[in-house]
Amino acid sequence: MGKYINKNKHYKKACALVGALMLLITLIQIPFLPVKADEASEPILTYTSHVQSLGWLNKSSSGYENGTTGQSKRMEALVISLELNGAKAYDGADLYGSIICTPHVQGTGWMEPVEFTTGQSIFDAVSSGIYAGTTGQSKRLEAFTLKLTGNIANEYDILYRVHVQGIGWMGWKLNGDTAGTVGKSLRIEAVQIKLRKKNHNSPKLVYQVYAQGNGWMNEVSSSEYDISSSTIAGTQGESKRLEAVKISLNSDIPGNVEYNTHCQSYGWLNTVSNGQISGTQNEGKQLEAIQIKLTGEISNYYDIYYRAHVQGIGWMGWAKNGENAGTSGGGRRMEAIQLVLVPKGDDTLDRSILPYRVIEDFSHIPGDFVIKVNKQCNTITVYKGDTPCKAMVCSTGAGTPLGTFNTSDKYRWRNLFFNSWGQYCTRITGHILFHSVPYYSQNNRDLETEEFNKLGTEASAGCIRLQFIDAKWIYDNCPSGTTVIIYNDSNPGPLGKPTAPKIPANQTWDPTDTEL
């Protein structure tokens, strides 16, 4: 028999344990937080979860936590209730619609979508067996998506985030994005869900792409937070390159949108703005990366986010305010782009996935790879034959030996000592390895953040620590038997010493990790 845990600090403690029927009845007896007078016409969102050994929990109001944290208990199912509460659409019409939840469950994968209709109470849904996930099967809920249907989707965004085993609270997702993890066997432990009213007077981006075989495709537009499928310009799954792009900004706030693209054989093109063409037409040349930024007064109020769908990779992470999105060096085409405006200071979009990668191809350089580690400078220079081609920042230690060695064994994950693990490990000699900065567990979102921020200084017990992307590069590109030379010199090497980014204390993943 489950025990109710009231996760909303505004509620009083739930009643003592009673029978299963009384538990369900309790769900409709628990008072909601009072609705303020100025919110009287806003929809009312509530939700509850079915948790390991606790059963159905008390319902939580919009934005409040439901589930458990710090108890290592899996969430198994989710129910959502949406009361329209007399709210009206922007044009005065009555609101209508529902919430669609698609759950990803242990051992089953993605299940059929579940529709929570407006006006249906949590009690009615639970009594009718309408929930996303499972009960009585001891299966963890690992991920889910939420989206609104009907005209309420034109008036509100639905935002949600989850607390995940070994990770903690992940970033906010919205309007059909996946919350949680897939393929990592990690349980969701708690959830927060809320609605956010759209701003119908917000600025709007209008953009258009020139795609292989299609020419100029239809314009798409995106305003605040809008990352629905209708805001994607280009194609997916058709292997068609983007060749040019035009972007415009419609706004009452003064300002412009400026952008430039990285084009096959030309490199970075000149910056253009407000509907001008960046790229080529009828030359058969692909776009590989893009930079976009706002200028003028509007840049004080909004950030511009954008991402690229890239050949062989799919959707990359969100870039922001002039950063690179896409790839360079590997000849990979962009196939689609997506843009969105976000008010300053909002961190809704998950930025844990890299938006840009430099793909290196050294196949034209003769010879084998040789890895030279400058222990004094905590720098690595990789040579192909006699040509220096790649530099890496690292952390060595007092126990790092000097001399010439040859690599041998490789490990996807390797226990380093006690509860410390390394990714993409390559043995140099004895117990000395190349490996990523250590993690607390075999989970790439469980990074020892403080250790990552020591990169470039002496920090290890003897192994050579690297950023994820560099440890994986050695693992993937340097076969067993590769020569490693460890030496001391005040000169870091012909390519200099790269720097690693510093990450905040609450970031538990490597920012160069391409597998998040």
C-alpha cells in the first residue's frame, strides 16, 4: 500500500495511510494552491506520479515538484490534469485541446501516446487507468515527451523537466522535446511541469533555405520559445544539402539579425543581414556551419538560439548569439536549421549538447601518429609522420613517467581508483593511461567537475587526463602500438597550449562530450 508524500510545501501533511480506495479519494480532497485574482482566467495544471513503493503521490500544482529526490526511488507513471478555468484565446475564442504524453519505459522503450483531455481530473484518470507509464510492473520511467493540442497550443507552451538518477535536475524541455534519458538505463525520480503564456506581440524570425533539388523552400517563422516541427527549415532523412539561407527579423524593437555561413571550398562568407542571401545557388556547394546574432536594441532583450541538422550526426546542440553551429573540416553538409528567440536570462533550452564540431582529416599526411606529451606544460602534440597536426591540453601528475612507450589496451570505461571512472581509456604503460577527466560513476553526466577545471595543471596520480573529445580522439584514431613520448620542456610545442573551458560547480558533464 503506497504512502502519500506531499511534495508541495504549500500543502499540509497528508492524512495517515488508508486503503487503496481512500488514497484515490484523497487525491481529489487535497486543496489546490489558491488562484490569484489576476490569474483567475489562466488554465490550472496539476499532476501526480506513481513512485516505487509509495504508489500514487499527492497532486502538485503547476511548477512544483512531484516525485522524490534523494531516496533512489523510480517514477513509474505520470498523470496530468488540465482545467481551462474559463481562459480565452488571444482572439477571444474559447480554448480547447489536451496534453499528449509519450512515455519511454524500462524494457519496453517508447510506448503509445497517452492523451489527458481537458477537464479530466487526476482521480478520473487514475480510476480509468489513463496514465503514461506502468504500474505494478516495477519498471522505471526513463523519459517522456509532452505537447499541447488544439488552440491552447497557440496560446501556451508546456515546459517540463525531470530529476534523473545520478544526474539530478536536467534542463527544461518544451513542446514535444524529450525529457530524461534514452538508452542509459536511468530512472526518472521527480518531475516539474508548467504552462507559459505565449507573447503574441513578440518579435518573429522569418527564414528560408535553398536546398539541393528543392531550390528555395517555403519560409518558416519562429517567435519566443517556438521550437515546434513547423519551425524547421530544410529536410531530414533525405540526404539533401543546404546551399543558401535568408533570415529576417520582424520586430517593433529596433535591431537587426546578422548571419554568415561556412560554405564548401569558400570557408566563412561575409556577414549579411535582414533577408540577404548567405551561401550559393546552382553551384552544388554545401553549407557546413552558420553563425547568427542580433544587433541593436533588441539584443538587450532577446537571445537568438539556433541549431543545425548535420549529415551523419543529426541535430546538434543549440548555439547562441554568434556561436558556431554545425561542423567544419569533415565535409559534412547541413541539411536543416532551426531558430528561436528567447528572452534574456531564460535558460529553458538545454545547452549540454555541443553545437559545433571541428572534424579533422589527416589522411593526406603520410606516416603514423606519434603522441608527444609535455609533462612540464601539460600539453600534448600529436604528429603524423613529422607533421604536427593536433594539440591537446591535459593534466599529468607526479607519477607520470618520462620516456618512450607504445600504447596497448583500450577501455570504453575503466575504474581508476575507488569510485572514480574514466572514459575512453588507452593504456600507455603499466597503470598509466590516457583517459577523460574522472567521473563518480559510469555515467557521462556524473563528472567530477572540480577535476575538470584543473585541466592544464598537474592534477593526476600519474595518468594523463584529457577532455572527453581528446580522450575519444586518441581511442578512435591511434591503434595499439602507437608511440608515446613523455618529456619535459618549457616550450609547450609547435602548436602551443590549448585551453579548456571552466565550467560551473553545478555542471556535471564535460562540455566537449559528443555523446550526451
